[in-house]
Amino acid sequence: MLLFGFLPSGSEWIVILLVVLLFFGGKKIPELMKGVGKGIRSFKDGISEVREELEKENNNS
């Protein structure tokens, strides 16, 4: 519960988005988001592989 106190509110998200826009520019943001999406997809694939291996181990025991 303590962690939620540090999350940005509505107006702070706008400031964060403006800063990101200034740093990366309008043309770089889609490339950045594409990279983030690939990273998330890779992470999810890794998690599912670990789950499958754990299920196989549980079935073999």
C-alpha cells in the first residue's frame, strides 16, 4: 500500500509525457514503444516457458 503513494497522479502523467516527447521527439516515440512492446512480449514468452517446464516437472514427479 505504501508503494501507491509514489505513483504519479493525472497532471504528473502529462508532465512526464511532455518530457518524454521533448527528449525523444515525435518520430522516435513509435520506435521506442515498439521496442518496449517487443521486450514485454519476450518477457511474457519467457514466463510461459518457465511455467511449462515447471508443469512438466510436476507431471513427471
